[in-house]
Amino acid sequence: MADLDPARAPSCPSARGGGLLPAELHAWMLLLAATGAVEQRLRTVVKERLGVSHDEFLILCLLAAQPEEGLRMTRIAELLGRPKTRLTYQIACLQHADLITRQSVCGDKRGIQVALTDKARNLLKEASDPLAETVTDALGQFMGPAQREALRGLLPDVVEGCPSEAAGSAPA
């Protein structure tokens, strides 16, 4: 694997800023690059720990953040920006692996509600520490001082370590 240490990486013209892009767009591009780096590293860990694809993992994450009744498939498609036909295939794979349940929505013939099974909840709990460590490591390798500075304008609380929470205000 290539050395990803931002301090030793050759200077990239887009990382210096001051080009044609406004600061917000420049920061957004760096955020996309950081996200890509995290996804690349996460794919392997997700497959090893959960036995699912990265896209299926995203569905599980959305459902894990919901109450036990889950989400409608149309809402999952909206949140992930995926076509419903592709989502149908991924949902079928997750259901076959006994990680989600599907049921019709009462009063809506076409509506399908999807929820995590206990098996999925347990797998996510067991895998959460290694997955979080993978994200932290990937961001640490990608985010050097120049990248943090560029993102500061777009995500000041994230880049600065959430000072608003440290000051005693609880997140909503």
C-alpha cells in the first residue's frame, strides 16, 4: 500500500487553495476526497466483519439509526440517493442474510417497511469499534494540516472538535 502520510505526500495544486474555486467548493472537494479514502478502507473491514457490501452496509447504518420499526424503502432510496430498483436488490440480499425484515405498510399496498433483525443489531454492535477505528485511521492518514484548514470553513465544529458541545450545550 502506498504511503498516505499527508505530511510526506507531494503537494497537490488543489490542496493549496487560491485557485479558481471558492473556499466552500474547495472544501467540498476535499471532503469528497476524504470520504472516498474512508470508503476505500471501510469496504474491506465491512466485508470481513459483516459479510455485506459497502452499499448494503449503508442501508444497515441508516436502519440502525432508526427506531425498531425501521424505514420505508422509498425513504432509504432518497437518503442514499440510489435508484429504487438497485435498492430492491440490496434489500433482498440483506433479507436473505437474515439481517433485515420487510413488511407491507398498513394502508399502503405499495409501501414496504424495512427494519433490522436482532442478528444485524448484534453484528453491528460487535463490529462498531473496528469500523470506527478504520474511519479514524483513514481520516488521520488523509487529513493533514492543509486539509483541516480548508475544511474549517465548511465544517468548523467537526474540524475543531465540536467546541459547542464542549461548552456544555447538548446536541439536539
